[in-house]
Amino acid sequence: MCYNKIIINPLNVKGLNEVKGGITLESGFVKVEYKKQGALTRFKVAIPEKVSAKFKYEGKEFELKTGVNEFGI
């Protein structure tokens, strides 16, 4: 099965301040990391070619580009 559209929707878990994970798709590897820094949460998300990705977190939602996406919320 080939996934070409994905939604990344991490949970904000109290006491869990740093997370790294990923999954291998037919089109490549999706990698997600986050680290809480005070009131800011820093994300690093890698999206392979030919995959459309949407990111949702605490009421915010936006599209991610192919390659590495780094941002803070």
C-alpha cells in the first residue's frame, strides 16, 4: 500500500519534553521530532518526495513541504 497523503498530528503530553520517531513508506522515510523549550515547542519534520503532508497541532493546521521542515509553535 502506498501512502501519498499523510497527516501528522502530535499530542502535547505533559512531562514528555522530547520525542523522535518515524515510519518508512514506499516513497521514503517520514521523520518527526519535537522538543519543548519553555512555552515554545520546536518541530523538525522530514517529508519524502511525492508525499503530501498536513501538520496539525493544538488547533493549528498547515501544509508541509517536501524535505525538512523546521518551525516552532
